[in-house]
Amino acid sequence: MTDRYRHTDLIACTATLFQRAGLDETIAHTVSEILVEADLLGYGTHGLQFVPAYIAGIESGRTATSGEPVILKDNPGALLLDARGLPGQWVVVRALDLALERLIDNGVVCVAVRGSENISCLATYVKRAALRGVMAVLTTSSPGNAVVAPFGGRAPRYSTNPIAIGIPTDGTPILIDTSTSSTTNRMIERTRRSGGRLARDWLVDNTGRPSDDPEAFYDDPPGAILPAGGLDQGHKGFAFAIMVEALTSGLSGGGRAGGMAAVGSNLFLQVIDPQAFGGLEAFRRETGFFAAHCRDTPPLDPDASVRMPGDRAAALYDEQSVSGVALHPEILPRMTPFLEKYDIPLPRPIAS
């Protein structure tokens, strides 16, 4: 039986770890809260899985440990921020706060950010907006990271370029969170550590042959991740990746063209207030109707009903908030050396 842990215990433990490693207390708590929320929602490769990498960034001095993103350009409905190497969770939460404040006077607010550290699970942020009756779009790219091949190519040229959208409804918010690539760095790393194979041929090796072997990704020269849609429909994933590059590196004004290998991540956030258009009530009525209409579709598999994006995450969040978070088996063992280093006890599982 898998151990379960109170999400509050996981947040407290991780926040203490980040703080002792050097993060400002408020930032440490924000980062921990977002990571644990990712695990609550079932995004097991994008939650506490990141802790070892984040500690390495703090200890090496790469990650800034205090302060705020700096506003470089300020228009009423458009902002450009310099994240200055701060933890991505802190950066996005602050950007979202700024954007929501400005919705009072602007129906749409956009924020471009450059130079952030990794932001982990995008769904956690757009969920916050959707629960406040606001539609949100969030994308990110990593100019110093090249792991995905353009459609028709076999060598890596860009990052996994995820996009998330939070849509309020008259019930469970719709949460879309997907990379524009066939798989993610974290899934490849985890599969490699377990000695397994990917579920599909989501990679091409350095000769251009489709592969489910994580080792192909680490060859010299390296293989690459296929765009979402793979060999047949990968032009679609490639198209969305291009859009993400334009919104993130393009609008932030700094990315691959300048050889900015150390800039971390660039972001684009857009929040939309339905009240500025047809009204929140009408918006929720339409999105709620559409969601119900789709769920009511006769399923291909009689044992698996049609779900809207975010349905499974919402159910997991509710269940794990009460019964405890079922962490992937490798997460706590990978955190343990750092907890021991900073003299922090392991969180205790909930008694069964």
C-alpha cells in the first residue's frame, strides 16, 4: 500500500528545507505550496519531483533567494518583468497578483517575463485565476534548453514549451495543461531512472529513428523529443510551440536569438475578465453548458466516460486533500539526502 501524507505537512517540511537552504521565508512557502498543489492535482512529475534540482540551484547561487521581479515596462494592460533569476513559483504568483489587480481597470491584462527559474506545474496558477472567475492563459519556454525537434527534423531545437488555460464554469473549472511536445524532460528522466521504456515512440534517436528508449535522449549527439502529435500529426504541436516562443521569448525581448543560454525561463501570462465582455454569468453559463454537453457524449469505452480537462485533477485534489497525498515512490527518497543535510525530519505518513 502506498503511503499518504498530509499536504500541510509536506508544505511545511519543504518550506523549511528551502528556507534553510537559503530562500527567503515567504518565497520558500510559496514555492512549496505550488509544488505540493501539483502533487495534489496529480501532476506527479511536476511537483515535489523538482526539489533536488531546486536545492542545487539555490546552493550553487544560480537561483536568487530574495526580492521581487522588476517591472521594466509598464502599460495599463501590459507589463514586462525581469524575474532576476527568482524561483518561478514566486515570479508567477507575483505576476498573477499584478495582473488581477489591474483587471479592475482593464478587461485584459498581459504580462511577459524574462529570466525566471523553472515554474513547475502551470495548472496550479491558472486554477487560481479560474476560481476567481477569471480566464487565464500561461505559457513558458526555456531559451537555454533545446530538447524538441521541429516537425520533420531529428535534432533538438527548442524546449517542451507548455501551455495552460484556466476557464471558469458554473461548476468545476476547465484546466488545460499540456506541453507542445510528445513528452516532457521529467518523464524521460524518471523513466530512465526506473530502467523502463516510454509508453510510445515519443523520441527520435540521432539517426532519425522513432524510439521509446530514454537512452536515445542522452546519446552523443542527443536524440530529440517529437512535437505533440508525433510523426503523423506533429506539425500541430510544432505550430503551438512556435506560438509559445513568440509569446514568451518574443514578447519578453530576450531568448535564443541573443544566445542567452543562462536566462532560465521566459513566461507569458494573460488574464481575461469575462465581466468586461458578455458578463461572468453568461460566460459561466456557456462554458458550463459546453462542459456538460461534452461529458454527456456516449463514450467509446462504456467503462470510461468523457471527461473535461481538469475533471480528474479536481477529483484527485478533493480526495487527496482529505485522505493524504500519494507521492510517487521515488520522490521522498530523492528528497531525503537534503532533509538529512539540513536536519529536517521526514514527514510522517498518515496512519492507515
